[in-house]
Amino acid sequence: MNKPPILYSFRRCPYAMRARMALLLNKVQVQLREVVLKDKPPSLLDFSAKGTVPVLVISEQLIIDESREILDWAIQQAENPAFDLPCRDQQSLVAHNDNQFKGILDQYKYFDRHPQQPQQEYRRQGEVFLALLEQRLIHCQYLFSPQIGYADIAIFPFIRQFANVDRKWFDQADYPQLQAWLARLIDSEAFGQVMTPFKQWHAGDDLIHFPKD
């Protein structure tokens, strides 16, 4: 029997988080190799010179080092997919998250590295995306349907990170639908499994399957 593909991951990285959520919900098993970003294993760099996570090694000839492509792959491998591949509107919203909101999030979180503007200004810029999500969630529990979908999985780790920069502010901000949506995802059993801590992987360690059998 062939071994499952290898996933290099770090549970607190939002890109890795969404990949793990997609694999878990779609019941697609991988060999998990938990990475410490300050001490990356040489094999990770051999497979992907970018040195970022997640990296999915399906074979020596097929390596995926973009998290959204891992989401797509997980759906395509699933016997009964938990959600569909993204429609054009979902792709557009996720692209907004990845290409615009993520940069603002980094400036807001690490404002001391970006002294061009005060932290509150970066937060205000980020709120443009929060307001967009809030409007979508007025009509539905999740971003595109009553059930969790592709866009929810792809976006929520970054909203969680934004919220945690100043949790007191976020909890009191006028985004009730967004707050409820984020709470549903964070409180879910799936997210609890995704955030289960694993020890740092070293060559020669026993296999760790994720999701577990």
C-alpha cells in the first residue's frame, strides 16, 4: 500500500491552517511533518526553495507549495467532498484576502516594522475587508451558503489573526455577523483537531498521519 503524501506544515501559520482544514474536512490523509520555522528541515528546502509552509509532496515529480492549490487538490481527492471547488465569486473574494488584506494584516500586526502610518490606520484599512465580509454574512451563516465552504476555510485563519492583534477591540467592534462566523469556525471540532500540537519533525521520526485513522 502506498504511503500518503507528505505535508510540511506549521499549525499556527494561516496558510498551513487552511490547508489542514481542507484535508481534514475532506478526509484526505497525509503524512504530517510539523515544521519549526526557525529550524526548517533540509528536506523542506529540497522540495521547495521558497522555504514556506505548507508544502505538499505527492511525489518527487509533483510538489504543491501554494496553499490554495492544496485546497483544490484535497477537494479533487475526496470521495465525498465537504464543499465544492470555488466559483468565480469565491475565487475573487479569496484573492482579495490573499493579495490585499494579508499585506494590511501584516502591517497592522507588525506595525513597529511599518512606521509609515500608525497602527490604527492599518486597522482602518483592514476594516474595508471586514465590512465586506460582514455584509455577506448578513444573509447567510457562511460566506456563500448555509454550510461551510471553500471561501470560509481559505479566509478565516487571516481574520482570526487580525482579530487577535487587539482582541478587545475586535470583540467590541460593530461586526456582529463576522464575530459570530469566526466563533463558529474557531469553536468547531475540526479546528480543534487542526490546532492539535505535534512535536517538531526530524528525519527518521515515526509517521504521523493527519487526519488520524
